[in-house]
Amino acid sequence: MAMILLQNLIIQVDEQLDRVSQEKNLLLIHNLKRVRKLLQGKYHGNPMHIAVIISNCLREERRILAAASMPVQGPLEKSLQNSVVSERQRNVEHKVSAIKNSAQMTDQDVKYLEDLQEEFDFRYKTIQSLEQNDKNSALIKQEMLALQAMLNTLDYKRKVSDNVLSF
């Protein structure tokens, strides 16, 4: 069953790749090809591994949705809960929650920087290949300015991340 689902997932990625290829979105095409290659290479020999990963993601999504849809407690329930849960325990839970949120935000920042770096690398390699043919093109000069702006953004965000992580 896992092998069939993996094949269906690869087919879906191929269909998205065909659709996106018509739009000429180079970065999305590159990312979809990378996903297809990863699915075929890493999980083809062990489709249960990707099935377990997806199952865990869906389970976590259900847990998040269930937590978000829990009814809000009224004053009576809150006062009963306050008498049961000590102030110290709530403080610890609050700190743990803050640390989890901070870790999640840091993880998101790292993933964003990795994506930005990947986009920069891809665009840089693309402009290098174009530059060999026509060094004076206005499009190439405009892309070089955009790449410089991306490089500056990456550098700034890395410095900010380094300062946050050093604490």
C-alpha cells in the first residue's frame, strides 16, 4: 500500500511539474524536480518510511486542529482549574510554551534562510550561464541588482539570526 501511495505522490508531483512548466516559474520547477528526485531516490527502496512521516504529520495536524477547536472555558471552570493548578506549575508551563514557540520561530527562520539561499544560488547560476552569452543585457544587469539585494538580505538575516542564537 505504501508503494502505491508513493507512486501516486510522485505522479501528483509530475502533474504539478507539467502544469508549472507551462508557467515558466524556474524556481518552482527546480524545487518540484528536487522533490521528485528525493521521493524517487530516498524513499523508493523504503516507501514505509515516507508513509510513517506523512502519517506523523497528519496526526500532528489533527492534534493542532483539535486543540484549536476546544471550547473556551467559562469563569467557573477557570476558578476550579486555578484552585487545582498551582501558580508555579502555570509559570513553568508558560515558560516551556514560550521556549517551544521560540524554537519553532527559529526553525522557521532557518528554513526561510535556507530557501532564500537556495533561490539565490539558483538565480546566481542561471545569471552566470546567461552572462556568458550576453554581458551587456539590461535584463542581466537588472537581475544582478536583484541578486545583490538578495545577498544583502541574506547577510543581514544571518547576522540577526547569529545574534539571536548566541543568547
